[in-house]
Amino acid sequence: MAMIDDGIAPRNRPRIGLALGGGVARGWAHIGAVRALRRYGIEPDIIAGSSVGALVGGVHLAGRLAELEDWAKRLTKLKIVSLLDLRLSSGGLIGGTHLVAEMRRHLGDTRIEALRLPFVAVATDLVTGHEVWLREGSLVESLRASFSLPGVFPPVDIDHRWLVDGALVNPVPVSVCRALGAQMVIAVNLSADLIGKARRPGSLVPTAAGFDLLKLLEEARPASGVPAPSTLNALTRRIFRRDYEGPSLFGVMVSSFGIITDRITRSRLAGEPPDVHIAPRLGHIGLLEFDRAEEAISEGEAAVERALPELCDALSVFGNGGREGLRG
């Protein structure tokens, strides 16, 4: 465990693993959680992430977390729409080329094995359903595979295997940290606050995107880089349009994926519990509301603050003196 330079060295320090869970736009909370843990002098020896958890973990180990935070905080709904290159023939509703180009601009040709700590991005084999641990190769391609939400982003071909979102099989990869030798595992679970908050007060529509995506597409001006309304074909309109006071087809897909990952998370964590469970309260944030980064990041920090007693207890058990091993 690398310690922040605060003059406090832990006794008999444990080998710490950090498991960062999936949660689409709610994943910005991982930025706040990582920052808060570092503030208390805790940085893991191993990071494993699924979906957006892999994105934040990989970017952090590449030394680009500050850039990711700045980019996330500058996102607007219009900017989000400009990154969504709709192409229904790609194996997903969104091609993802604009987003990948943005990732490459910041991460370049970084390889996982060149990161400063062991890192695993979890993905799912679309053919066999097997859990795939990406431990080497292109960081950008591995992250892209790990967050390829089925039906939304196209699957990614890595070593002749079609890979999709790792949250389908291991939403909070505690087991990966254990397998890589972590003695103490801290998990950040983005799905702990979803049930009962799946819709906003006064609305019967589930909080999927968090906003009317089709309306934004149709109102966006061509100068913004967003496709003009005339370029949206009939099928695209049907996928995103609400013809009644209910969710769109796209909303049903995204909300269903959230339900599936929530149930899988509960099952996996029951059998493979972390030593410290950090649970940001994010149920009110839509799965595609990437423009609410500042709010999510703050809640990630707050979740770590709430977990401090649990962190102290775990550190005490694993031999570094509890609160004496924490800064602040």
C-alpha cells in the first residue's frame, strides 16, 4: 500500500485490493472515492474494475484521473449527445467512436502491463458467458470492452473473443482482488442505493437516461456536431421515442440492465463479501446523466467518510493500527 506523504506509516501493512463496480454515469463517484481514500493515506496495491469502474481505475493508474475529472465536470447534455454516434448496424445503438477517440487522446497507446500497479478490467465473453480478466494489452481497448453495455455499445474483439460489459458477470470484482493476492479488499458498490429510487417523485417513468435523449437529438443544432433531425431514421426514432406515458425502448433496455446488475451484485457480494463496503447514494442519478459528475464525485467522497469506522476496524484487524494508519 502506497501512503500519501503525511509521516504516518502503517505497521504490518496489508496488501489492499480496490474493487470498483459498474454503474454507468454513477461511476463518476469512483473519482471521489479514490480521492478520499488517498486523502486518508490509503492507496491500493491492486485495482480491479468492471465497466465504468474499470474506466476510472485504469485512468487513475495511468496518472490521468485529474484530467478525467475535469473532462467529466465540463460535460453537458448537449456534449453527451455529441459523443453518441448512432449507428444501428454496429452491434449496438451507439458506435462509440467519438468516445474512444477521446480516450485515446488522453491515454494514447498505454498498455495495462505498463501501469504502476496490477490492474484488471473485467469483461464478459459474449459467446460463452465466461468472465474475462483483461490484465495486459491496450488499456483503451480493454476499458472499451469492459464498459460495452450490451445493445448500447458494440462488443469488442480481443484475441478472437467478442467481449461486452463485465458487470454482466461480476459487477463489483472483489473476487479478482482476492485472486491477485489482496489481504484486505475495499469495494465501491454503485448499485446499493437503487431500489426505491428508480423514478423521480411524481413520475411513473423509470430513471434510465435521466433525460429525454430523442428530444435532445432533435433539438440539437448541426453546428454542435450532433446529427441533424433529418439524419435520424425511423427505427432510431422508434427506439428513443415515448409514444405514451412510459419508458422508451431504450429506457427499458438500460433500466433492465440496471436491475440485472443490481441482483447479480447482491448475489456476488453475499458469497464474496469485501472487508470494507463503500456504498455511494446514487439512486437519484440517471444511468446516462454523465453531466452530473460533480454531484456524483462529491457523493463518492461522502461515502468514504461514512465508511471510516469500517475502514478503521478493518485496518486494525489486518495489523496497521486502525485509525493510526489513517491520515486525518
